[in-house]
Amino acid sequence: NLSKPYQLAVASQFKNWLIPSTNIIMNTQIKINQSFICKSISSERSIVNQVYRHEEKSFYEPALLQAYIPGLNIRVHACDKSITSVGIKSDSVDYRYSGKDNDVFMYHLPGHVERDVLALNKILKLRFSGIDLIYYQKKYYFLEANPSPGYAYFEAALSYPHISKALVTSLSEYHH
């Protein structure tokens, strides 16, 4: 969570995705004028919440407010040069906490977006990451890069252990 502002700064250098309007706040009370997503940037794990416009909200811990972008959630697991992209259709802003089953399926990213994912990993010095994107109105939006991503949820929904295979391959090559 603490690296989210840095990730956004680095990711903003790439031209194949956009960064939602983002503000970092703490120790304040503000009135929200548009729909934002609220994420923790402290050392605590957070559930992504939608903060509705015209709502007064108090923030004590550091928080990241990102403009809400509707659209298709995409999780990209990048391991060395291997990419596994998954689309997630959900009734919830944070699909991890949806009350219903999500529709999870393999998703094909365009090559230029995949190249940016791999380049971002290289700059962030990550061999393995889970990058969250939103696809909306024919544009990709970068949300964050998870340096220690969970992936069992995604593999359980797929017919083949793509991510595990990439990790095993990476680890076996690393030791030789």
C-alpha cells in the first residue's frame, strides 16, 4: 500500500494507459464533488470503497482518492516475460468482496499494453506482480501494481494453472 503513489508516478510515464484523477489526503475532512474510490496507503490492507459525491468524509490515515472509472476489471499477472490477463465482471466496486459470484475469464491484452506491463515491472524491479487495470470506453486505466499478489482466486476460475506454471518456470530458471 505504501508504494501506490510511487507506482502511479512511474506508471504515468507510459502512453498505453491512463491514470485516473488521484489525490492523496490525510488528517482532513473534505466534501467530495465527484465519485471517487478510496484506498488505504498505510500499512493496513483495505477494502476499496466508493465514496459518493457530495458526501463529507473524514480521513485520518493516509488515503488515496481515485476517480471512479466504471468498466471491466482486468488483473494482469506478470512473471518475468509471461503474462496472464483475466477479466472480472462484478456487481461490486471491489470484486474481492462481491456478494455474488464474479464472471472471471481469460482476457487478451493488446501487445503494446503487455509490453508496458513488462516494462513497468522492470522499472519497479518486480519479477512477479499483479497489475490492476480497468477497460472503459476503449481505453485502459492503470490502478496499481501488487508486488505480492494473490492469484489462487483467479486460477480457480480458469481451466489451466497459467500463473502457477509461470511461477514454477521462473523459479526453476532462477536456480540454474
